[in-house]
Amino acid sequence: MMRILEVVVILLIIAVTAGILFGKRERRLNAVLCMSLVLVVFLHGIIDHFRIQMVPAYGAVLMLIFVLLLRLVKPHSKVRTKRLLKNSLLTVVVLALSVSSVYLSRLLPVFTMPEPTGSYGIGTISQHLTDVTRDEILTGDDLSDKRELMVNIWYPADRSKMEGKKVEHYPAELGDAISLVFGIPKQIFSHVTAIPTHAVAGAELSSDKSIYPVLLFSPGIRSTRFQSITAIEELVSHGYIVVGIDHPYTSAKVKFPDGRSVFYEATPEFPTTAELYKYNIQGVGIRAADASFVLDTITKWNTSDPIGLFEGKLDLDHVGIFGHSYGGATTAEALAQDKRFKAGVSLEGGFWGEVAHTGLQQPFMYMMSSITAASLDPTNTKKNNYFYEEFTPDLESVMTRSTNDTYFLTIDHFNHQSFTDIALISPSIFAKGIKAAHNIDITRSYVRAFFDQYLKGEQQALLNGWSPEYPEVKFDEVYTKKRM
């Protein structure tokens, strides 16, 4: 949607164009029209901030100001300005530019996030972590580098204490990630920083519960820990502490407090799929170690928290992990390697590493888009870009070797990125055949239901099978098994 002052800019452009075409050729009117344009655009820039979707409208404003200044300087001129008006060229161009801005603003709206359904408010802080026990092997020849991470912790807060406080906005890193994933100039997504979340930086942790279950979140490759804030906020509003992890060199951009930024490094070209598979085992192994290190860190915080927020508040007997794409692969491998994680959800991730051979001992849910699921059909020769040759045998191995409850869900009208907040970024592009808000609600509802059942012990009807509320979600009868 367009913001109020953006709508005012468009309406003023139309009004000024009409004034030029049909109004009297008077200095005072021309001056008023010119000043109105300047004032409104100035206020729009100060209050709303300029954004690239409105550039055509800004072009229309400059054209109108030029015409008005020309009429002020030469009030009786009958040259080019009169000819433009006579041929209605000015009207056509200005309206075309205005319509372009309206279209682009609807294509990439400044949206309002869905409200979390839980009773808690949301606090957040970011932290820079260094694992001194691990060398950073991705920095080349510098063997002195240690593995560094950036994390955000979102946690329950008392709503009553958050009233009137400034909320955080989506960070620019989200635009960087979308740009990298889709190969689109990042400037197109600069407006995401104008979109408010529901989180307040540094808010006081709620005292409603003595301890809170903990979830780790791992984003997709070329993405960011901020890619799925709607799901994170929903979980936090229901009493979870969620730690989002950025993994340097596979996340899009990791910005550290000292000003350094580490960017995504593209996967090398390999002559065989076997070599690529081996490379992904190494990459996911690094990420799984990141997850275990973060869990080590917050375990220390539970005893002695340097931040002063979480000491004694973390329920470390009920820790889960979830992730999207490469983060889903990280989730599965972390579950296999570290039994402190008690449950996990993979949002269309792969299976690279130990998990492909051993299965899982913890409850596990896999969610897959219908587009990617079509690639599982051996008769389908047109495979999804996210499908890889070893996926089907790996999936079968994990789901059949696992000794705890497993779920395998496919979602109609979903694509690989539908498990992120992308449907809200551009509903008309990324939410085909489904409403954006419903798209978001599917992911956050099923992820929460899973963790509510397996970390909180609250049985969830949503996990029993097909639901009329979410008819797009289908349970695979082969891989969905209640074993415990």
C-alpha cells in the first residue's frame, strides 16, 4: 500500500496538472502551485522518506515545477510551454509517471506486519559472538581468525511496559538478502527500513514466567536472520525466546559492531554433483557447529549473563531449532549432532551430513512447497532449482530411520521463498494464488503448533492432519509417523 503523504503527492500532481491546463495564467496561481509541490514533497521526504518506487512521481513533480517556473518567468510566452499544453503532452507524461509510481508502490508496498497472536510483547537485542575454539576457515590464508557470528535475540516482554516506546524496523540487511537471492538491485528494496516490526530494542524481559523455552533460527543461504520476523514474533508472543543466527560467508551480509561487513561467498563451480554434495556437507557442518556454539553461549548466559537479561530465565531442557533452506539443512544436521536440541522444523532444507545416514531421535517436521514437491516425482523431468539428485534417498533415509515423531507437509501455492516474509514484500509477485497474510499465517501457525506440542507438551489439533482452516497444507501419509 501507499503511505498517506505518497497518496497526497500523487493527488497534488494531478491537481497541479489540472491547474496548469485549465487555470488562469496568473503569477499568484503559478506560485501557489509551485510552492505546494515543493512543500508537500519536502514533507513527504522528511516524514515518510523518499523511496525508489516513487521516482517516476518525483520526475513528474520536477516537470511541473519547471513548467510553473517558466510561466512565472515568462507569463505571456506563447512558445514551447503553450505547444506542450496544446498537444496534451504534459498531461500524458505526468499521468504516466504518476500511474507508474502507484503501480510500483502497490507492487512493493510499505506493508503492515500481521499482529502476533500471543499475549506477550516482543523485546530484542543483537549480540556479537566469537567462538575462540574454532578457526575461521573461510577467510583464506589468515589462520588467526576465529569464527564470529551475529545473532539477534527476540524475547517475551510485558505489553503494558512497551506502550509508547519506539519499535524496531526491518533492517537494510533484508533488502540486501532479497537482492542477492533474486538478482534484483538492492535499492528497489530500500523501503523495507520504513516498515515497523513489533519489537522494542532492549525491552525488559517479562517476569510472567520463571523460565522460557528457547528456539534457534537459521536463515537460508544468501539470506539474513531477519528474513522470517513474522514467524519469530509469533513464537515470541507465545512465550519463546528466539535466537536468530547469521552465518558469515553463507548469509547475505553480516555486519559487525566495529563496522566490518562479511558478504556471501558464492558456491564454487564443481564438475560433478558428488563434489557439490561433499561441499555442502562441509558448509552445513560449519553452520551446525555455529548452532551448537550459540547454545553453548546461552547456556553460560543462564548462569552468568553479561547482558543482564537472561540469567536463570532460559529453559535449557526445552530447546528447539528451525530454519529455512540451507538453514533447514542446518536444523536437521544440528539435531543429529547435538541432542540438546529437543525438536526441529526444516522449512524446505536439504539433508547434508550425518543426519542422512542416521535419522533423528528428536521430533522433526519438514515443510515443503508444492512446486518443489513436484520434483519428487521421478517421471517429472523438469526439476525445481532447489531440488538435488541425492535429496529423495536422503529424505527417505531420514524419515524411515528416525525413531521419534516425524511430519512431512506440502503446501499448495507455495514456492521455496514462501516460508520467509517475501509474500508481504510483494504480494503480487511472491504470493500467487494465495493471500499474503494467509501465506504468512500458514508457516507461523504450523511451526508454533509443532513446538507447542513438543517443547511445551500442549497437544495440537493442527498436527493431527488436514485442516479446513489451512486447506493448502497436506500431510504425507508415508513420512508422517507418530512413533512416541
